[in-house]
Amino acid sequence: MKEIDVTGQKRENLGKKASKALRKEGFVPCNLYGEKKDENGAPVAFSFAVSFKELRKIIYTPHVYVINLIIDGESHTAIMKEIQFHPTTDAPLHVDFYEVNDQKPITIGIPVKLNGLAQGVRDGGRMNLSIRKINVTAPYQQIPEHLDIDVTALKIGKSIKVGELSFEGLELATPKEVVVCSIKMTRAAAQAAQTEE
């Protein structure tokens, strides 16, 4: 996984009013969840703010990053867990980060990359990618930037499901029956088949 530095500052004032004021100044309110738990066992959030300019490089990208969060000079290794966007402007309203370490496995969605020219596409079919990411569980250093899937032998009418895949050192967390990609019959291919018959 690619690594990236993001700088933020601790938030003193919490609540809707303070968050609104932050956004006006070009900052996005964020929370970092880690090992710390409250008396009920729920994760404790560490609140901070990051400038929208800093966040752009990790939000508007197909890449999945391990983020080195530098908050008031203190460093935290984290991954982005969730982003809330404004319903009409699509501006990020709030971001949740999750602290990671070498020992504890994490579950994260990794982009799928289809490799090779499928037999079914050569025969006139159309490749259909059903999911863009597969959830994997592993210590963060073992997680790749993308999952390579060889589709060369895939024929028309056939599909590849998560259960048929395996990647070294990774546990797949997406359900086995989920279809990753399939090859659909196109009208042209159907007509060509009829002509041949």
C-alpha cells in the first residue's frame, strides 16, 4: 500500500456550530479511532481537523493509502474508514480515520484490476465488472495497492466469484458468492452464433 503524510490540528471546540465554523475556514472535522476504549468498550474518538487541500489527495483518488497523520507534531498511522459528503455539493463534511499497527489485522476494500484479454471478449462478448473493490483482512503492511485477477480464460456467460479467488497472506472478507466480473453475450455475438448455426 502507498503511504502518504497528512497534517492536522487538534480540535478544542466540538459540536455542530464549531464544525460549521471550521468548514467555513476550509477545514474538515475528523475523528481518529484507535485502541482507546471507554468504560462500555466503545472506541474513543480523538477529534482533529484537516484542511480540505490536504484531504483532497486522499479522497479524490482510486488509490488506498496508509496515512501518516501528523496532528500537532504527533504521528499516528491510520487508514481512512468513512467519509460523509454533502448531499448536494459533494464536499466532504466529516472523515473518520482508524489507527493501525503492525500486529492487528485490518479489513479494507482494495481495488480490483482485471488482467488479460478474456476469451469471451475475443468471441464478441462484453466484460462486466460488478464490484470495484474486494474487502480483505491482513496486517496493513501485507495489503497490496490492488488485487490482480487474470481473466484470460473467461468465456461468454461465465463469471468469476470472490470464492474462486485467493491471494497470498490475505483473507477475503467479501462474501464468497459475490460476482466480481462476468462476460455478457452481446447482440452482435448472438447474431454471429446464429449465423454460424
